[in-house]
Amino acid sequence: MKLRSFGCCCAATLAVLAGVAASAQTLADVARTEESRRKTIKEPSKVYTNDDLKRDASGGETPAPASTAKPASTGDTAPSPAGAEAKATDAAGQKDAPANEPARDRAYWSDRMKQAQDQLDRSKMFLAALETRVNALNADFVNRDDPAQRTVIDRDRQRAMAEMDRVRKDIAQQTKAVADIEEEARRAGVPAGWLR
């Protein structure tokens, strides 16, 4: 009995040790592969700093941490260079704010048409789903004998039909919006390929 349990323990220990040895061999292979990969890299990797990051859309700078700000002396009335630069940036941002209209280039027209077309496509898919729902509710209504269940099904069918009417109106408006974008682009002399 003791010999049998000792044999099981030995077998389990050997299995664990074999697994450790196999994983150590795999780790060595991974280390060699990584070392060879690093040798083939010709340029050092790019380190990004805060200066590399784009400013936000409002054009403002990120505020400096409170720990780096120096307390103003009582006799010094001249603004610091950083403060003057921030005020100049704010003044320039205020001058440019009304004129910040997106450039009407190919990307502008393409994105605008894509958004309008995507919204129209979503509405059409929703209308198709509602039509399927109404058809299923009609079939369910006809096949029910219980008046209480028929009342519930009829109420759901009426809601779905009202929603279908609303979505049809949305589709008409969205179709008009797509046509309006096409007309606006035509008047602006935009090539037809820009709207795709």
C-alpha cells in the first residue's frame, strides 16, 4: 500500500518536473527569438512626449501641474513669459473661433455624405425589421383564439404600425437630406467622386 502511494507521488513529481523542463526550454527559445528580433531593428523606437501630442480642438493648452507653478512675488507686476504666451494663444483662438469652419475638401464632403447615407440605411433596415414584426404579429393575431391574448397582440401590432409610419417619415426626410447634400455639392462645384 505504501509502495503504491509512493509510486504515485513519484510519477506526479516527475510529470511536474517534465512540464517545468519543457517550459524552461520554451522560454529559452522565446528569449533567443526576441534577441534576434532586437538585433534586426535598425532605428530606435520613438518616444512620445507631451509636446508630440496634438492640442485639443479648442486650441487651448493643457494646464501646467500645480507643483511647477511659481508663486508670484509681491513687487513683480510683469507677467511671466509662459503666461504671456498663453494669453496670446487665447487671444488668437478667440479671433479664429468664428472663422473655424471645416475645410470643404474631399474628406469633408465624403464624411458628410457617408453620415447621411448611413443614417438613411439604418432607417431602412429598421423599417424592414418593423415590417417583419408587423407581419408576425398579424399571423399571431389570426392564429389566437383567446380574446385577451388577441387584445395584447393587437395593441403591439398598432404600436409597430405607428412606429413604421414614423420611420417612413424619417426616411423621406433623410432621403431629402441626401439629395440636398448632392445639390449643395453640385452648386459648390464639387466633383461627383468626392461624395462617394
